[in-house]
Amino acid sequence: MTFVTKLTLQSGDRAVLDSVVEDIRSTTERKGVEMNGPHSKSPERLRVPQHKRTTGGAEFSSWDYTVYTRKIEIVGHDEIARQIAGKEYPSSLHVEVEVEQISQVGSGS
């Protein structure tokens, strides 16, 4: 059985996101690890209202920001995938990790 480690990386700082993704890409390439992606999702524009009081009422202008997303899949190479998933990333980056176990075709599992 093979494991596929799926990473979803999100940040409002596109330069930081792209730098981290490039670092992951170069690491996997150097180690000979199969990596799919990065797949970019359309940037998401978000707007958050800001109230002057906790009880509501008057508001400051809304806080507008953009979230950029990249998705990466690492196939097999569990130790390298574990290192990449467990790495300490910049605080401006949100990382989600999902591990999926897949069976090889014809393995009888």
C-alpha cells in the first residue's frame, strides 16, 4: 500500500506562500520524490466587518484581504512526506495535511 500526503497551503502573503511551495518542490525534486502540483486555486477575496463595540452597532470600515491557496500531493516516500508535513512554517501560512492510503491495482487488498 502507498500513502499519498496531501498538503493545502494558504496565506494572505503570496510571496511567502510561493517561497515555501518552491522550497517543498526543490526538496522533493532533490530527493527524487514524486510530487503532484502545486495546484493553484483562484485567490479568494474576503471581507470582515469590524464593529466599534462588542454589542454591535456602529462599524469601522471592513477589513478586506485575499487568501492564496496551493495544493500539493506527495506520493509514497513516507519519511520525506512526514518531514515536509511536520516542518515549522511561517506564522502567516496555514497548512493542512491529509494522508490517504491507496492500494495498488491488482494487489488483492
